Amino acid sequence: MVPMDKIPLEMEGEESAIRFRDCFSVRYLQSAAVLCRLGYAIEEAGRGNGRQSPDLLIRHEAFILNSVLSTVAFLESTINELYADAADDAYFFADEEHEALLRTIGEKWRNEKNFDRAPMISKYQKILTIAGRSPFDEGDQAFANVKTLIEIRNHLMHYKREWVVIREGAAAGEGEETMVEKIEKLLRKKFAANPFAAKNQPFFPDKCLGHGCAEWAIINSVIVTDEFYRRLDLPAPYEGIRDELATR
């Protein structure tokens, strides 16, 4: 079986161009892990050192923010690459059963426009269903965490300004719930807060976007994609780089 983190090559005749299919899902996952470790290193170095320099805080935020974005890019490119291989009859497996599975996916979801328009998480669920496998249970904790992670990415990428009100005590929960308040409700107890955030700063983005969030994003995303490939009985494309995925 061809290692899926490598780029399969094809040559058509002696003077033909070389064709290849890249694997950006692996690049995004590697990037997410590297950025997560860099953010962790800054947090560890800054513990107990009092006020941090503006430059250090900007670098820390850049590492964490882009680690989170890269993690969701990994999730999206993973499912898109699998579908593209199935739709293009681009199989790189020596096992006939695996090739038959991808062929089934390609034949039963032949409309590329419908695939492109489908929400990312629905693509994972539909491909499992097409393949005759059980889709993820909505109550699965890692799956629910990934859905929340995608919401965070969407909020960041399609950002709309809104009033952020820091409420205390009885005032909490009054008025219409903002996106920031929704994120806080979902994530406040999921991971350690950003140690550089001041007490009077809002949970999102200040307290949320620390190493804890980036690590939570990577771990839950890999849990979900591991289970996805396990159910399909296919090798994960990042199998060969697992030793590069440390988050601290």
C-alpha cells in the first residue's frame, strides 16, 4: 500500500509531463501542530514573568489563531481530498476492496456541485452513509467539539462586529445571546484559558485563544478523522507523520 502522506506520481510515456496529486490536509495538520507548540513555548517562558511585551503577545496570538484555522483547514481538505480521489477514479491502494469502496463513493455522489455546497461536517456523515458505515452520533463528544470548532473558524473567517458585554452575576444571560456569549458557553470549561488574558477581558477571543484551545482543536480533530478512516477501513493520510503532531 502506498503511504498516503506521500505524493503519488504518474508518468504517461517517456516525454509526457509528470502528474501528481498533492495532500494539503497533511500540510495543514503539520502546520497546526507546529504553531501550537510555538504558542505553548511562549506561554511556558512567560509564566510568572509579569507583563509581557506587545510583540510577544502578538506573536503568541498569531501562533494560536493560525493553529486553530489550520486545524479546520485540515478537516476540510481531508474530506475534500478523499472525495476528489473517489470522483476522479484516482486510487492509490493495492487492495481491491479499498478501491471498490472509493469507487462506490464516487458513483453515489457524482454531483460535484452538491458536494461543494454541503456543510463540511455533513460531507463526513454522508460519505460514511454512502459507504454503508455508521455515521457519527450527534452526542459523540469529540464530534460535538469539532462542530463547535468549525463554528469558531466560521466566526473568525466571516467575522461580523458585535457588541461584547461582560456580565456578572444576575446580569449574565440577560438580553439576546451574542455569538461571543454562545462560544463562551460552549467552551469555557473545555480547556485552560489563555494565561496572558486579563481578568476583565472577555472570554472570546482573549481568554479563549491560548494554547489550550489550539491543543483541544488538534486533539479532537484527529480523534474524529481517525475514527472516520477506521470506519471506512482506509489508512489516514497523516499516518506517516504522527510523530510530528505533538502539541507541546
